[in-house]
Amino acid sequence: MAEKLKKGNLYEMEVHDMAFGGKGLSRWETEQGQFIIFIPNTIPGQTISARIVKLRKRHAEARLMKVLRSSDLEIETGYQEVSGAPFATLSMEKQRFYKQRDSLDQFSRIGHKEIAEVFTEYIPSPKDWAYRNKMEYSFSAIIWGHEEDKAIDGFGLGFKRRGMWWCVDDLKKPSGLFDIEFESKLQEIKKYCEASGLTAWHAPKAHGFFRSMVVRYSFAEDKFLIALQTSSADQGRFDMIDFAGFLDGLFPMRIAGVIHTVNDHEGDRFDYMEGASRLISGQDHLFEELCGLKFKISLSSFFQTNPASAEKLYTSVIDLSQSLPNEGVIMDLFCGTGTIAQLLARAIKGPKIIGVDIEESSISDARMNAHLNGLDDVEFHAADVGKFLAEHPEYKGQISTIILDPPRAGIAPKSLVKVIELNAENIIYVSCNPSTQARDTTILKEAGYVLTHYHLVDQFPHTSHIEGVALFSRPVSE
């Protein structure tokens, strides 16, 4: 009989299964009966050391501290283990199995048994590796010593170690998530910066010079836009012009622009702000293509992280839209930079197309890119979705299709009520969180909608994230 679980204690345990959201599941026998322990970022079959962080009557949550023995399911990748790819050593076949099983279970376990009948396909990412178009690398004066198995002083450039905001895992070989050549030469960038004699950021003490480096990549142009973020201390001792020249020599013909931005705040969130940022060389933007459309992207622009998979996602949404009768308005809510709205405008002629999003910068980008693509007849509005719908009752009963693509938290209940009141014939609901999507399905079904189609699109290999696309239709009156 295993010992009683106590919050804060460290335990050795085996991971028996995987639950939704990439949480490993361990079964722990106690005198009080069996506990289920959820441990994020673990793989079935692993033996791990984990610390209990939450304790309930019959389940607990733990934080992974160390993998003691690998699982038989794991494979060699040749890439460095990083926090942003917790399941990189799990085969793609197994990753897809768990994502599909656990996503559909979010529906069936709350009564939506029809999900098995309406589910059509799992669309994998066209690229399993090097699929990301943006990365942020952190500098740190505290690095993880793998031989010492603890944090040590040093000069690091890589990713924050999971659960340790003050410590960086030095990236000594590619992570497999970003451009392979770039990450293969990251150590050369680190050596250049370290040779300046200036220090890396020390998060607990909130001082140092080098803070982070954000890199955007255009697959269409095969170019990088690089921003170095530093503190204002000792700026005069670092030659940004020479640094830009060094990058040009390191990646010939692949540097679109180099930007320097200053941040003296304790928090290390990257912000590209006017006044605090300046263009050192080249240009401050890139161009990317999706489904034949062209998009201008700055450092602060929102853009899909995996363009190849985003094309699959958007194509599936457009195909669904084209299969529906579209005699009224088509409304793209939570439209972001308006990609879906623009693709709809190109594919479906006739209906008025409207995009709405609360972020003014996103709507500004949407209008600019629509003009760039010769699609000036699409309407974009910067507004809270709920307020926009309340202020425009004239659309009630005039909408044939609504596209919903909300944040991970899903749609606010009041906003969803406003959507339902529009009485659209069809709703295509795109979600990066099948759990909240299943929750909102209950509300839509209570309002008379029927779930008629569901499929999954994998945009983030080696993580637990997955996109679900659902079609809800009102029954046709006889």
C-alpha cells in the first residue's frame, strides 16, 4: 500500500495514461483508496519524480520534476529537449492517437454522443518539424547545469526551463521547432554577445543587458526579421550596427531586418513599441503567403504560427462554407487579422462579408492585407463581438453563416447568446480548445442547433494543442 499523498511532497510514480491537455495520468493506491494524479507534459510508460501541487478528495495535480526512466513509446529525435515540445519523443502516430481520442472524449463525456458519427477526419500538420515561423529566445545569467542537475551561474541563450522563470536551458543544438540552420548557429550569436563583456539578464535581481531575441521567419521569402531586446544600461558599449552586420554574414541573403528594442521593466515580456524600438538595418516587416493571399507581417502582428497547417485549417473552413447555401451575410467573428474573411471573399461571390475583432491592431492589419490582396469589399470592425452584435440588430435574420474562432477560453456566455439571437442558418465554430468548444456545444444545441460535422487539424506537433472545426446547422423547416 503506497503512502498517503501530501501536498508539497515529492513522489516517484509511473505514468499510466494520458488525459486531455497533455496531462499524464498516474493511479496511486492509498489507505483511503485510489487517487488519480495528473502530471502535465508526461508520457505514458515513463517513471517520474513529481511534486504534488494540488490535492483534492480523489485526485491530485503534480508538477514534473524529473524523468527517471523513459517510456517504451519514446523515440530518438536528434533534437534538444525543450519545454515547448513536451511530446517530441512520442511518435507522431501516438501523438495523433491521444489528441483525437481525448478531444472527442470532451464531447462524449458531457452527453454529445453524436460526435463519433459526425467526426470526419484528423488533418495532420504538413510539417512535423521546423514548422514554426516565430520564436523567442531568452538570455539569462542563470542556466540549467545538466551535469550538476541544478541551476548555475553562466551566460545562456535558449528557452526558459519548464517551471523556472529565472533559469534558461542553453540551446546547444536545434529544438526541431524552428529553422534548423538558424538554431544551429544560435550558439555563435550567444558567443558574439558574450564577447561584448556585457551581461545577460539576471531575472531575480532584475539587472543585466541582454534580455531576449525574437525572430520571425517567412517561409515564402525564406528570410528572418530579428529583434534584440536589451535593457538601457550600457547601450553605448554595444555596437548594434556591427551586430546587424554579423547577422548578415551568419545568414547571407536571409536577413530581412534587424531591430533593437529597449525594456527596463522587471517583466521580460517582449514589446515592440515606438520610441523604445529602432530599425537598425533592412526593413521592419516580412511578407508571408497563405492559400494564395499575401500578408504583411510586423513583429507585433498576430499571425498563425504554423502557416502550412493554417492553410489546411482555413481550406477546410472555406470548403465547409462553400458547401452551404450562402444567400445572406457571412460574418467572421473573432476574425483576428481577417484571413478567413478574405479567403471567403475570394471564394464566395455575392454575400456581404463582415469581420469583427476587439483588437484594433488586428483589424488595422486585416484592412491593410485585404487592400494588398485586392479585396476591399470586405468590411472589418474593431469592436467587442458582444457589443457589436448588440449595436447592430439589423443583421438579425439576415445572416446565412457565422464563422466563430474565439480564444482558448471560448465564447463569453453573453456573447454566445447574442450570436444565437442573430438566428444564422449555420455556424462554423473553429476552436483551439475542444474542451470549451464542447461546453459551448451544449448551449448551441439547447438553442436548436444540430452538430452536423466535426474534424480536427493539428497545428502544433509535439504539444497537446489541437484545432477543432464544428458545423452547427438549424434543422430545415418542412
